[in-house]
Amino acid sequence: MTFEQLKQEFPNATLDTWHQHPNGGGWVENTAHVEDSAQVSGNARVSGNAWVSDDAQVSGKAWVYGNAWVRGNAQVSGDAQVYGNAQVYGDAQVSGNAWVFGDAWVYGNAWVSGNAQVCGNAQVSGDAQVSGNARLSGDAQVYGNAQVYEGNFEASPTYIQGSRCEIYQSTDDGLIITFDCISKPLAWWDEHVERYAEERGYTPAQQMEYRAYVELFKRLAEIRSSTKEQK
């Protein structure tokens, strides 16, 4: 990105208030703090009072601003934005058109991508993935190996660590359930869960266990639907 292109986005920018980061050539406002070990490259920008430290990378057309902090081996790429008081750290990645803002944290090996938004006090951690059009807000947490990709989560999606593997809600209405890394409609699991488990070597007791989880998800989906109707 040339300085002229930068001024199209930041009309008040001057060469006295912005500089190109030596590791990657991306533009950094002088009020921001980017360590030499970190990389800001391509058309990426870091502005405001944001921090980028350690071996973190900001690339593509990504923008880190406000009081945000990106550190560790974290990567922010594509058209992603990290701002407010948000933190992205560890080996986490934020890519695509994703936004992480407010007081949200994304860390561990977590990945936020697509058009997803993580805001408020929400947290994404472990090997979790938030993608598609999912929006996490409030105190919602997604962790472990969970993957959510649709809907507005104002509270944590239901996640159960069973005796063999996790089973969890992947959409805010609870009508898509992921079991053994396979995402299917809840109605499909209702019909096939025992056969699916049996084909994968689950014991009869484990088959009954996961049937019980499916029944729980069915009841939770009914409660969500009823709550929406009341609103």
C-alpha cells in the first residue's frame, strides 16, 4: 500500500504520524506499538493505541486498531478487523471478513473466519472454530473442538464431552448438531444416532449415552423455539 492509498482511508495521515513497519512494510500509526519481531505486511494497518507483539502477523488488508492487542504467534489476515479492547493471542487466527472487538478474546489454536463476529466478553479458545455468519456476544464461550457457523450466540452453545467424543450445538437454534466431527441436522441424528455409533464401534452403553444426548438437544431446541415465540 502506498502512502497515497493510505491517505484515502485516513485523510489526516502524514509521514510524521505514520510509518511503514520494517518487518513487512505495512503501515503503522505512530500512536500504535508494533514490536520489531512482529510482522505487518501487504495492505495491513495498525492504528490507534493497538499493540502487535512477539511473532504475531498482520497481513492482507487486515486492520488492528483501538486498544486491541495481537500477540504470540497469532495471525490476523484477509480483511479481518481486531479492535476495541479485543485480544488475539497464542496460535489463534482471525481471517476472511471476521471481526473481533469489544472485550473479546481469541486464543489457543482457535480460528475465527468468514463473516463471523466475536464481541462483548465472548471467548474462543482451544481448537474451536467460529465461521460463516456466526456472531458470539455477551459472555458466550466456544472451546474444545467445537465449530459454530451460523446464528447469534448470546450465550455459550451447548457442548458435551461424552465418553468417546464431544457432541455440540453448531447453530444458534440448535438444529444442527456436530457429533464425532460430523455436522448434521438434529432430525437426522434423531433417526440415525444409534446406527451411526454402532458402525463406529460404540458399545451398546455408549449408543444409549449418545441417544440421551440427542434427546437433550431435542428438548433444548424446543425450549429455544418456545422462547423465541414468547419474544
